[in-house]
Amino acid sequence: MERRLVAILAADIVGYSRLMGQDEAGTLAALKALRADVLDPRITEHKGRIFKATGDGVLVEFPSVVNAVACAVDIQQAMAIRNADLSEDRMFQFRIGVNIGDVIVEGEDIFGDGVNIAARLEGIAPAGGVVVSGTARDHLGNRLDLQFEDLGEETLKNIDKGVKVYRVSPREFQSIRSSAPDRSRAKLSVAILPFTNMSADADQQYFSDGITEDIITELSRFQSLFVIARHSSFQYRDKSVDVRRVARELAVQYIVEGSVRRSGNRLRITAQLIDAMTGDHVWADRYDRDIEDVFAVQDDVAGTIAATLEGRVVASAAERVKQKPSRDWKAYDYFLKGRERDVHDDLTGAEALYARAAELDPTYSHAHAFRAIVLAALARRDFAPELMQRAQASAQLALSLDPHDAWGHQAAGYIAVRLGKFELAGVHLDRALNLNPNDLMIAADHANWLVRTGKSEEALQRIDAAMKRDPFPATWIWEVRFRALFQLRRYNEAIAALNHASAHGDRHYAYLAATCAHLGRIKDAQAAVRGLLQEMPAASVTRIAASEPYSSPHHLDHLIEGLRKAGLPD
């Protein structure tokens, strides 16, 4: 037996008895899925340990209150996404209470008022909400960017003294719920789950991922289909999934599953289209081909799915998108490897692989387009003008090879923004969006252009609409949303968006410093400046401003003012 100070999280399901009465077997199965998909991964991620579990609830210990509250918020945000498309009688909702206190540890169990207060707080928490004790709130300080509401002092059952109670602001969860997919925006909606790598070599995962991504891209060209973006679909990679559950979480009517087996120069691809409402297989096929035929297989899969979903109208459109930018499978292989590095923010590695793909097939427009974007990003990161010149050349080459390629126009638009050529950027990004309105990356770059040209309200509407097809967008897209909110002076929401973006790098610290300074949180702003100077010792207001193109000095002045308030030297 020992005593120690720990943070305790208590959670249970609202209306569990009612749910069991309606469907005992279904409720138990759903609860098991919730544990596996939501609770357990997040508890592990935040270094928690379940020390007691009941039918509908858990008690968890954490090494710090920061871990406990962060875990509680993560759980409720995940549940907001899962419940976004469900009627109230079908959704599961947690109540969560968090406390920090002295407890008695005996074996694997924990006792004491520290536990009891957490359990009582959970009992007064709203459905889908989180409440914390005053002690926990004091220990937390400003280490998490959350808004709290003071609920006053509560008298809790079997607790001698009144307990100060705070509630995490419901807005922390409403913003997540509002970005969940909206089924009403498309008559037919589909998610392409990552094709399973069945090859003997586990390193071939990038190849099966690339096959999946290309099928997503091809289907996204059909404006009459709502296609879930790659980043959200790939949340389910390497997981055993229930298609009905996935369909609920992504709010789609159809699911595509498949596998890829590559052996030498032979390729086997299987694919199946599933009606998520019934679980029935609408279509399935298997392709045994030479690897040089991979593009024809992708065309067949995308065209068949589209034709199956919408009949002759979409089938005729399928014929118009059967043109691949390369027929050299080795070049394509390097391109896929580059995409894999790109997704994981290895810009230097991605650029080298795109360059190799373009070298093997100089007519490969996609390789030139993606290389252009990566070169421009490297130029911005490293303050290297010569890289921007190479980026321009790659983008121009991509468009000369295929003037109707959406990614080529995206690359040209992104580079034009970086160079301050806003009118030219708008032409290219509008064209890219018209060519592929379902591509989230293109939509995000278009929204970024709107912010840079002073149309922040429209940009926010556009980025929020785009993010509805991707509940788990790439981190840099949150940075675009941050810029829109920052320019609109919605600083607390801007920081919340920034917290979803990459937590490292000079831009992150610079943005955080300026936003905290405008909020009057000077100590937090100064801490962000210290982080910025660690990442980039030569950082200054002038240097940061030089890498932030805006069409009007007024918008740039807003960032500069915040950086100066935070104490960054000129």
C-alpha cells in the first residue's frame, strides 16, 4: 500500500441502461468497438492506465493533469465526429470528470477522495462534456489551450467539502462536430479504404497506398460523387474495420475495399464495392496483370465504380479521365515513393524521388507538378530563392505537358502566391478547382490565396466546406484555417486551429507568439518567441514578414504588430 498524487479521469456512457434495453447485443458490440477505437488508443497515447472498468464506464490514472485533460478532450472530440451523422437515439455519449488528488494505491487498484471526486464530477458532467475540479484546473494552468467555464462550487455526494468545478467550453467540441462530413452535399458518397498490401515485402506498402490514392483521385474528378479525402480514409489503414461503422464515421453510403499483391513483374489487385447500409457487395473483381498494366487496372476500377454508382452519365465521363500522365511504371513507382515521403513531411526526400520519376519519364506531368510544390515549400522553409526558380521551371513544364492537369495549375498557383503574383495565382487556382473540385489540397491552397488577398471570411467558409469531406485533414490545412481566423481577429479559435497543425517549426511559433500577444497573453507570447529563436536563431520580424506574402500591407501589419508585441526583434 502506498500514497501518491495522481490525476484521475472518470467516464461513463449517458443512458446506458436505456441503450441496453433497446438492443443488448448491439449495445455490447458497440461498446466493445468504442473501447477499441476511441478509448483505449487515446488513453495509451496520453500515458493513462485503466484501473477499474464497469459495464459502461472506466476509471483511469494519469501521471499528470495535463495528460488527463488532454485525453478527455481527445475522447470527446472523437465522439463528436462519430456522432455527427447519427440521430440522438442512436448515438453514444460520454460524461467525463477529471480530478487530481492524493490517493491510496493497493496492487492494481486505487482508492481515496481523489478517485471519489473524479467519479462525482463525472456524474454532473453534461453529455458529451468534460468537467474538472478546481484543483485540477489550478494545476493545469495555461498548458493546454482550452476555454473553461466557471460553474462555481458544488456539493458532491459523500464529499465533506464543497468542490470548485469548471467545464471545458462546449465550443471545443462543437467546432469538431461542425467539420464532420455532410451527407446532404452529394447524392452518392463513397470512401476508398487503403488497399491492403498482400506482398511478401512489407516495404511495398507505399505501392498499395499509391494505388489507393490514385483511385481516390480518379473518382474525385466526378463532380456528381462525394469522395472522402485520402487523409481520412487512411485513418483506417492496418485496422480490422466494420464497414458499417466506418460508413457512419465518414458519413458515406458506399465503401471500397481492396488488396494489392506485387511479385516481381506480376501484379494482382482485388477490389470490391460495398453498400454500407446493407453490407451487400455491389461489385467485385480481380485483376492479374503485368505491372506495366497498373494504370489500366486503376482506370478499370475507377470507371467501374463510377459507372456502377451513377450509370451511363458517369460511365461516359469515365472515358474522359482515362489518360494517365505516365505509362512508365518505374517512373510511377518513384512518384509513389515521393508521395509517401511528402505525406510524412520529408520534403528533401520527396523532391529527390519526384526528380527521379521525371528523369525516367520527362513527359510525366504529375512528377513535375509535385516536384514544383515541394521545391517551393523548401524555398520558403530554407529562405532559398534559387529553389523557387527551379520550382517555377517545374510548374511551367508540368503545364506545358498537360495544360488541363489540376495539379499543374495548383503548383503554378501556389508558387504565384509565394511570389506575390496574386492575380496570376487566382487564375491558376480557380482553374485547378474547376478541374478537380473534390481535391482537398487544391481547395486548401485556393482558400490560402483568398486569405492572402484579404477575403478571410470567404476563405474560412471554403476551408470549412472542404474539411467536411475530410474529418482528419493534413496538419498544414489547419494552418490555412488559422490564418483566416487570425485575420478575422478570432484569436482563441485561431489558436485552437494552430494546435491541430504541426507543433514544430518557425512558422508555428511565430503565429502562436503573434496571436497570444494580441490576446494580451504576453508570457505565453514570449515563450513562443523563445521557441522560435531555438528553431531559427536568426529569426526577426523582418525575416518572418518577408516569407508571408499578402496583397495588402494592412494584413501583413497585423502579423508584424503581434510579433513586435511578443518581443521578437526587428
